Amino acid sequence: MYLEGNLQGFQHLGLPVVNLEKSTQFYLDLGFTQTMRTDLAPDEQRVKVAMLEKNGFTIELYQLSGDEWNKIVSRNDGHIDHIALNVLDIDAAFAEINKAGFEILEKDAPVMLPFWLQGVKFFTIRGPDGEKIEFNQIL
């Protein structure tokens, strides 16, 4: 069994969106609360991110740009991108998962992002059917 004593459970569900403001308002109207909002890479590759929470369930809405945005627009069904699982120690989780031979999708994992108060570190693998599973530690 992997990540014994480290894996805490569900962290968030990642959902790429075409219009962050419209999608955020939709979830706010459903009773979610926005817990974080930020923009990454403020150039032509900008990514807008919002985290929304309801009763312990968190959705990460993110709007990509350029070719990635066009791919999202062209999807007919299935915009859910990844499920994120919370871990206590991202570096230990990374070492264990890497040693087990899982393919890590990020080049420089674990990746640090300026989310929340002190940042977040994560890395992603693929499940047996191609689904993306993100391991995440809020610092």
C-alpha cells in the first residue's frame, strides 16, 4: 500500500473552464464560497484560478489561454481534469510514488505555486485509465 499514514483524502476537483467569471458565479449561486482567486503567468499564457468550497468539497476552476483554451472550448463532454488528494508530506509522497515507478507528469515535481497563504506543492500521475491524480500539500 502506498502513502501509508501520509494520504489524508480528497483535496479538490480540477475543472478547466471557458469563462472563469461566469463559472465562478454559477458555483456561487449554488451556495459555494470563493476561498481563493489568483492569476498565474500574467503574459499570453495566463492562467486564472479560483477555488470554491461547499461543506468541505473544493472545486478548482481554472481558465487557460491560447491553444489550451481552444482545446477546452472544443470539448463536448467531460471537462473534469483531475482529482487532487491531500498529503501531509509532499516530498515523502513524491519519493515513494517515484520509487514505485509511477510516471510523474510534471518535469520539475513537486511544483510550488503561490496559492493559499504560504503556497502549495503538488505533483500528478496518471491512473490506469488515463485519469490524472494530483497529490497536494497546502503549506
